[in-house]
Amino acid sequence: MRQIYLLHGKGGSPQGSVAKLEPLLREAHPEYDYHRLMLPHHDPRILAERSVEYLREFNLMRETHVIGISLGGLVAAKLQEASRPDLRVACVSSPTWADGVQLLKKPSHRLAIYSSHDEVIADRVSDWPQLAEAYDLPWLTHDTDAHKERIGQLLNRWIAGEPLAEMAQSL
């Protein structure tokens, strides 16, 4: 079974930005089952480490696509790095570190789309090129809802296994 998990950011929920992104992905990839999880960091007082632990215990299916927005991307990438190299992880407007979670390795099948101008994460994105297939997109802000169509186009190509470089430069 082909699965896509969509993970929200800190203080967010499965009904937020990931719910707005899902129909754009579902339209292009109806062959996947889609899941939006409520992560512990929906409570902004909960540290990122707890969400990594939660995902580890959740035991995602092998070779699943995991798309995380903001902190959701970081915790998915940390799970991939620490114990699940089989996962395909896309981080959207995500930092490379938060709380006690920091990315250190560049596994295969990790994508990062972010903006170094995003005021929320700007001081925590400079390492992305060493940690993922990374695209610093000047038009992207932390309000991913405002950019969902362009984000959806990039993620749909990524899900299909198509190259992103040319498209990322033209958006």
C-alpha cells in the first residue's frame, strides 16, 4: 500500500495547512492513501523530541512518503535520520533544529523547500544544502497556505520521482 503522511507544525493541527495541501496532492496522486496525524507538538509547550518519539512509536509503514510543514518536517527528518532511512521525507518551511532536535546527516530521499528570508526559521536553515536536496525559494514565507499551489506542484513532482531543480527555479 502506498502511503503519504502529512505532518503539521508547532501549535498546528491536522485540520490546518496540511488539510489545505492534501487535495492538491490527492488530485495528482489518487493511488496513495493519505493520513494527517495529530502530533504532540500541537500543544506549543511540547518539545520536538516528544513528537520524534511519537512517530517512532507510531511505526510508519516502510518506504512511506512523509511531508512535514515547519516542525512537522523537522521531526520527520529526525526520525528518518535516527532510525528510518527507508522513509521519503519532504520538509516544507522547516528548520534544521528546534528544541533538542538537530539534523546531522544527509540520508537519501530527503527534500527541503524553504526560504532563507522566512523570519520564523531564517536563522535555522543555512545547513539545509548539507542535509537534503534543498531549494531556497525567495517567494516562500512561513504562511504556507498562501503558497499551497506552488508547494503542491513541487511536492507532486517529488512524489512522482521527477527532478525538481528546473521547476523550483521557474516558480
